[in-house]
Amino acid sequence: MADSFILVQGTGGTRELQLRSEQTADDIQTYWKGKHFVNLRRIRDDEVTSDTVKNMNLVLIGPAKSGTLPEQILDSLPLTVENNLLKIGDYRHLVRNALAAVLYPNPDNPQRTVVVIASDNHRGFYLPEFDLARYGADVVIWERSVTGQSQLAGQWNWDDQWRKLVAAAP
């Protein structure tokens, strides 16, 4: 199972956001190795091929570089983060220093999944929990306070059509 996942580090956005994306990818790899006793394969967004998209479950970290396959995937997902507004499906959340982890079927191969880990800025790009499965949710949002503490802002699951969010059990 571990060999069907690939960590894709985004190389778009500001230099600060690229550094936070890289650190988050490092942290996820360390967590994965400790939990599963195998390395999690990792590539940059500009190294993703159509075969990668077709055959792998993708974990996309940070903003994708313009013109890459991950950018095309992100553009087709019901997820945007801009101007302090996080849009996921029909849900809107005003954010400041927030991080979202979103699970969605891969639009190019519904037999595979895409997990997107994205933030509105580099100050919010701290993943406080690496075992996302423990939440039992498809979407988890944390907000980071000015003191550097991350708090759970909400967790949801997708409806049967993967269009609307419904509250996940706490």
C-alpha cells in the first residue's frame, strides 16, 4: 500500500511558502517512515508525469508551479485559497494563517485519490497532525494563532457526489 502513494512537493508561490512546503514534506516523510517503516516516495511538482497521475495516490503539498500536471489537477478540484478565503466545495471559510488538508478523488483517475495540503500563507503552513486518518474526515482545517498554536477550525466529509461538505463526527 505504501508504494501507491507519492508525495508531491509544490514549487510555486513565494520563496517563504516554498520553504514551508519543503519542511512540511520533510516532516511527513519522517512521520511516514516511523509509522510504516518504509520511505514515502517524493518528487517535485515539475517531475510528475501522466503515468504518476494515473497510477499513484497523490499527496500535494503547497502551491504547484505554473504549467505542471499538479497545477492542472488543483485547478480541477473544488478547492481554492485566495484573499483570506478558503473555498472547498460549497463551503466558504474566512481564514488567516490557516492550513487545510483535503481528500478528493483524482479527477484524472477516480480509482486514485488526491490529498491536498494547502495554506493561505507561509505563516499558516504548519501541519500540526500527520495522522490525518485519525480525524475520520475528508477535510480538516487548522488555524494558527499569533502565538504559534494551531487549533482545529473544523472537519467535514464530502457528500455522496463529492460536492457538498457535511459535518464529520467529532
